[in-house]
Amino acid sequence: MITLGSARLTIELLEMSIPAARMVQMPDTPSDLFHHLLLRDWAPRPQVRARTTEITRPAVPCVDVHNHLGCWLTPDGGWLVEDVPGLVGLLDEHDVRTLVNLDGRWGEELSANLERYDLAYPGRFVTFCHLDWGALAAEDPTSALLAQLDDAASRGARGIKVWKDLGLHHRDGEGRLVLPDDPRLHPVFAAAGARGLPVLIHTADPVAFFEPLDRHNERIDELAANPDWWFGRPGLPSFGRLIGALEALVASAPETTFIGAHVGGHAEDLDRVGRMLTRYPNFHVDIGGRIGELGRTPRAFRRLVVDHPRQVLFGTDAYPPSGQDYRTAFRFLETDDEAFDYAPGCEVPPQGRWLVSAAHLPADVLPDFYAGNARRVLGLS
């Protein structure tokens, strides 16, 4: 019997007396296995044999425009990277010239990030600030956020990171959920453009995170491990409403450069992403954390980059980054390998039980994709 709820998938053993956590004896028939095997114990080993290409360094030096180095995402409030010289050595080994740190936050935490990375290693790191959306509950949220923006710029922030909690969590003084296209935010994002600060915005999440928790949901493994990532419950906006809010925001501030994190939040529909890139010259996307999605439609991704060579940026969202993360990314981008793990070393792939195939991007788009677009957007020499 399959029971779904609270982002958990439980499969009960039928007419079995042994504990669920123990492996069953070899079944007599495939039907026996099907009825007795727990989904969490299923770990199929693909039998396909395909080419394996190892790429340690990219075709050209690159900029990783989507990464995390600060304290914001750690459970104990410590730094994600303890050995900064070791990280620099890793970046050198894989020809990553600059890494964007999206964890600056605000106030003294922003200054600490800038001192630890940007100032200590000029040119190697670029730190983005956040805005404290708690100001949305203030009497005049626009003025409060503009003051935060001024402070962050004066401290040396090179851009603004907007996380998915804008639209899914933060509320105004009257308890109403605030989405990215809220008119009170328009002056803030316009001011970011006037100050030359790009806005990297994470809107929504994978489509499956908004879908019903039933047998058709392709991300049950991931949601079971991270139940707070399911947003299909009542009272939250739909995926479509959030992506629509992102588009309305981009349209409302044409002088501001936006980078849609995770392929604009819609790696499952590259045609829609392409339409946004065509419609809004100020809109860009990074590929951070989405090789698992893009590897299912590598030819469509290749077309996206070829059709929009100045608007798609390299990023990993692998934090802290490892050599394997970079090698897998380079393999996906540059080779024509097929049917390989997008997360090597994981028994159950974190984003879905599938293999990916590489995009084999044309050589002439790689300089801009890997670095040129990011350097232009970030104002790097």
C-alpha cells in the first residue's frame, strides 16, 4: 500500500514478518520482488555502456557565477569554507578565475564576507549581498529596503542575491505574502540597476516541488529527504504564478540586469526560458544546480545557448565546490558523452533517478558562456 503525505513516501511490506529495514530474501519471481521491495531500497545499476570523457580544465578560463561560501547555509553558523587558500588552489587547478559568493547577507556579515574573500584575494571572488526582507513589515518598506541597498553598496557588495523566500515566505505588515513583482519593490530593483548592481534571483523551485504528492511526482526521493521543499500546500502561490512574477519584475526594471538562477527557475521548459531571454535583453540565466535537468534535454539546452550566446552564464551551485563538481560540469558542457551520472558517488541521484547526456556546446560559444558574459554583467576587467 502506498501512502503519501507530509512530503513522505511510505511503502509498507505486504504480508511480511521481517523488519522493513532488512533486505528480503531473493524472490522467486519478478512479481514477488515488485510487491516486496521498498522504494527506498531500490538502487538500480544501469547496464548501458557509453563513452567516458574526463575533462579537468575548461576550454577557456571560467567564472563560476553561482556559489556559496559564507555562513548563511551552515547549521552552526560557521564558514562553509574553512580553508580558503585550499579553495583557491582548487579553483586554480580547474581554471576557475573568479567565483561569485552569493552569501554576503547584510551589515557586518556582509563586511566579513568581503574581507575574507574579495579583499583578501582581489579578482578571485565577487560577493553579493542580500536584503533583509523583514523590512517588508515596516511602515515604509520601500524606504527601508533602499537604505539597506545603499549600505550594502557602500560596504562593497557587487550585486544582490534574492532567494526563493521572496514569494514563498516573507509577508508585509498586514500578513500578506509578498511576491517579487510587488509594486513596493519596483523602486528597489530599479535602484539596483542605477547603482550598477546585477540581481541574481532564485524564484520558485523545480516544478515537481509544487505538484501533488502522489505516484506521479518525479522528485519524491528528494522531497522525502527535504520535506520543507514541498510547496504544493494551500496558501502558497503556484509555480506558474511565481514564474509570472519573475517575468513581471524583469519587465518592470529594464535598466537592471537580472540573472535568473537555476536556468531562470524553469529548467524543465527551455522554450519558455528562451522566450524570456528574447523578450528581455536585461534578463540572463545561470545553470547552477541544474545539470540533472538540462542533461535530460541536452539538445534543447544547446539551442538555448546558441540562440542566446550573451545571456546564459556558467555556474555550479556546488558548495563548497569540489574537483568532481567541476569535472562533471565540464564534461556535460563540452563532450558528447551519453548516459552518465550527474552526481557521481550518490547511490540515489539527488534530483531524480535518471542519467544525463552531454550538451556538446559549440566551441565558439564557450568563451562568452564560461566567462565573457559574467565579466560583462559583473563589471570585471
